Amino acid sequence: MRIIGGKYKRRVLKTPSNLPVRPTTDLAKEALFNVLNNQIDFEAIQVLDLFSGTGNISLEFASRGAIHVLAVDKNPLCAAYLKRVIHDLGFSNMHFLRADALKFLGSCNTRFDLVFADPPYDFEGTRSIPGLVFDRGLLAENGLLIIEHGPTTSFNDHLRLTDKRKYGKVHFSFFQ
């Protein structure tokens, strides 16, 4: 895994092989951040990364100077790894919370400028994420929700869907 932009650009991070994750590919991550570069001032946003796994996306936002990044994942191995990386790189703008992402959404009262969710592609609760985010008012004005998902999940019928991007088997759905 590597960080592609910001303070830690080109930094390669070795991830343990025993983590139960499917990290976003470098191609898809680079394409996503190219899209976001034209829409977002990274140094002026607060980010929530749900199902953060290795923190691949969270670390990218933190490296680019986001005000605050909160990574949420329930896996203890991912938690230990990401906490160590946050400490080793000295990120004061990034924190990790070990919690179930959907339960966290149900109790969260903080508003974020960007919410990114990357649940397992076979996760049955994926389609409930936009409703939880919007019903709880978790996005700041003009905030953006991005869900990474596989080819079998579709949000075409969702009223707040504004864009879709596909990079190989990786799909991103954007909501506002």
C-alpha cells in the first residue's frame, strides 16, 4: 500500500498479510483522488472513513492535510495496525475508533464534510448506508458521501446519487 499524495506522497506502507481486507487498488484510489482534487479543498474538510480496514483512504486524506480524519473499523487486527501507522507517521489530524460502522452511524452526532464507506463487497447493509448518513444529518452543507462497492451493488434509484465511477471491479457512488 502506498500514499499517493500530500505530505507522505510515495510512502510505501507494509500491511500485514493476516488482515481480512480488500484494499482499494492504487489505480482506483488515484482516480478517485483525481476526481476529488477538482471538488475539494483537502485542508478544509473533516472526513469520516467507515470500514477503514488498513486506513488506505484515511491516510490519503490525512496526508493531504484534512483538518480531521476519523477512521472506523471493528476488526482488532486492523485497529492495531492502523493505530500503529497513525502513531509512527505522527498524524495529529487522524484518529481511529474501533466500532461497528453501522452502529457508529446510528449513534454519531458529528457532521462531516466527506464520508467515505468501503464495506465488504458482499456486505448486506451496504445499501442502508446513504439512508443512515442522510437521516442522521451527518453531512455538512454541501457534504459528500462516497461509497466504494462491487459491480453487483447499485444505487441508481437513490435520489441523492450524483455521480458514479468505475475502475475495473471497483465502483464509487457519490451522493450529496
